[in-house]
Amino acid sequence: MKTIVIAALWLVATLAPAMAIENVAFPSNDADVTKAAPTVLQGLLRRPEGDGPFPAVVVLHGCGGIYQRNGKLIARDDDWSERLRALGYVVLQVDSFTARGVREVCTMKDRPLTAERDRPRDAYGALRYLQSQSFVRPDRVALLGWSNGGIALLWTIAGTSTARPKTLEHDFAAAVAFYPGCSTALRAKRPWSTDVPLLMLLAEKDDWTPATNCQQLAERARGSGPAIETVVYPDAHHDFDAPNTPVRVRRDVATTRSGTATVGTNPAARADAITRVPRFLLERLPAK
């Protein structure tokens, strides 16, 4: 019965009209890094119809940022954000790059900000901003990220996270990571673990952020906190959940030995994720 209900909700979400996107600004939690005032970040806020309070999702973009070269939103992030809003979640897309004068870091070996240090502080800045809004349930905020944003997610929810505010009353209630890079967490001096329920969606043929690293990380962390759910999609590549993106080889990737990576939509994996993610969220932070 629960599967039928979720499928029905998701159908409604796909048919619901798009709502206005609000530009917002909020401080990162990075004053300890800047040694001065925190970075004031930009974000895109979407709200369901009604007064709330609603559960919410903080969304972390990948290494390409929040916008395409033509100024339009990254289709994958835009698609997911609108789907989640239509399901009853406030959605805040965090732009970690624009305020720092960065357009993308996919092609950079020496990056001006890192997913391990800087972006987790952005995630907590976004969490505190949402928790200050009357239309958000402060105890029901999830975190979702792709690739570089998925790496940031892992370091945000880590038990040893230095980005977490000391006065935080409610932490993230759940987290969903699409094909994160798990190698740095595997090599951490202190074993990585988390107290936040985590779903990792991985691609079997991912040659950018290999699934095996994340499987090892989940296995190592098993038993130290809430269950970590990992799903590995067969025959899928990086960006498998992007809408209508032909599979191709990128030749400008700074973080692989070959300088290349295969990316593109896998319809079966995307369809499963479209059902699995809302089910995971609804179980941990219901929309009602």
C-alpha cells in the first residue's frame, strides 16, 4: 500500500504546475575559515502552496555549479528541486560558487574551495537559514547532493564534522547522496561515520566517482550509527538521473587519471531513483 501511495504522490508531483523561484541570501557557517565575516551565499528557494510549516530539503550542486554556461539552471538539479517542492517540501538550492567568484571546478586540479571543508559550512548555513523561517519544520530538514555536492554531504553529516554549529538544536534528519566521491572519506585519519540516515545512489560503471569506494565506506561505517542504504545501478554511469542526457565521454575532468569520464542518463536507474528518493524522505521526514 505504501508503494502505491508514494507512486501516486509522485505522479501528482510530476503533473503539478511549477512555482516561482525566490532568490535568497544567507551566511555560510565559514567564519572559522575566512577568519572574518562569513561568506554571504546566494540560493534558490521553492515553497509548496500553503502556509506550512513544511519539511525541507537543502540541495548541493555538483562541480559544475548551479547554472549552465547559458545562464539556465542545471537541468538535473532543477528537475529534482521542482519534484520535491511539488511533493510538499521547501527546497533550497545552495549556490556555493557565485559569491566566491567561481563558475565551475570540474576542470580544476587546484580548487579555490573544497567539498570537504568549505561546502559543509555552506550546508549548515543553509540549514540554519531554513530553521529560522516560520514556514519550515526545523526538525525535518534533509540534505541532498550530487557528485561534488555528494562529497560535501558526506563531510557535512560526518560524526567528526567541524562544520557543524555547536549551538545546533536539530541536525539534518536524513541525507541522499547521488554518486559521491568517497575516496577522501575512506582515507580519513579518523574513521568516517554518521548519525544521519543516509541513502547513497551509485552507478556500476561510474568512472568518475567509483561506486566501490562508497560501498567500502558504507561497510566500514556499518554498525556505528543509523543504517546506510546503498543502491548500485547496473550499466549506469555518472549523472544517470539527469533528464534526457545522452551518454557521452567528458574530456575535461581534472580528478580522473585519464582526464575523462562517461556521463549520461540511464532511464531505468533514473526511474528507480524517482521512486526511491521520495520513499526514503517520506519515511524519515513526512511532508505532513
